[in-house]
Amino acid sequence: MRIVVAEDLYLLRDGMVRLIEAYGHQVVATSTTGPETLDALLKWRPDVAVVDIRMPPTQSDEGLRAALAARRERPGLPVLILSQYVEQLYARELLADGAGGIGYFLKESVFDADQFVDALERVAGGGTAMDPVVIAKLLSSGPSNRRLEGLTEREHSVLGLMAEGLSNQAIGRRLFLSESAIGKYTTSMFGKLGITDDDDGNRRVLAVLAYLNNP
């Protein structure tokens, strides 16, 4: 994969570059500010980009804004956003266009190399990849959308794992259920959430968005 890495902290940026290249992928550009990030994303059109939310010059949400602007110019441009803390608003904004190719990871999770690279590959493939720590945090705060109240406990579990970006097969392994059983749960879940799009990949993104939205 061709990857852009946008991170202003040298040690973390250098570490990610080395890790990515160790897994056989190519870092085509790095950036350290919001404007540089937007330029790099539009110039290189990478297979996936890793972008820190908070970057110079304001150290607020420059990276996120650059990623969103790039996706407006290049719909579906795959981006894995990094954050120091769990910010539910940022996760919602990233998924709002329903296009997929989005990930949201905490910086501490980068040190789990296999998990990090797996997330990059899923996002590059047009899927979603949410940090399990983020999902756990959202789960601990209770349902975030009134439509979710109609889901069973098992359907909540399936949706949480779907939000992490797992396939039906992977969810089945995690919950010790068959892939066909997971398929039935997801079909029921989509119906309760009012998601009727025929594109299963897009339905998964919409379901995750419903999971993250406010009441």
C-alpha cells in the first residue's frame, strides 16, 4: 500500500514509518501540519493515510479538518485518524458521509503493530476500523441513540464488534457463533435501525454511524 503519515511528533511519526515499511508497505509522504497534510493527501492520493487529529498551527483539530477536506475532494479517500483521547464527536464526523474507508484509533494502540497494520489494511479496503478501546468507552457510557434501545443484548455485541471493523466471520469467532448466525443478527439489526440500503458494506457504515450518534 502507498501511505501518507501525518503526525507532528517526530518519534511517533518515525516509529510509524518504520513499522509500516517493516510490513512491506510504502510511505510516500509525511507531513507535520494541517495544511501540509491536505496538500499531501490531494497530491499523492494514497491507498490510506494515517492522520493525527491535533496538528500545528493551532494544535486543535487541524488534522481532522484536513482529512475531511481531502475526502470532500476525493470521496472515499481512506483515512485512519489518530487521537490521544476518545472523542465521540470526531468519530461521528468521520463517518458522516457514509462512504467508508475510515478508522479511528488511539495513539497508544499504534504500539500493537499487528492490530494497527490490520486496521490500515481494512480502511484501505473501504471498511471501518474503530479502536476497541474507543468502542469500550462508548459502550460504558450507555446507548447513544434511541433507535438502539430496540436491539437485543446480542445485537448490541454484534454492532460493537462491527464498529471495530470486524467481518461477520471474525465477529462469529469472537462470539463463538456461526457466520450464518451473525448474518441473521445483522439483518435483524439493520431492520430495527431502519437501514435498507442494498450495499452491505454501506449498511455496516450506516449502522456504525447510528451507534455513534447522539439521541
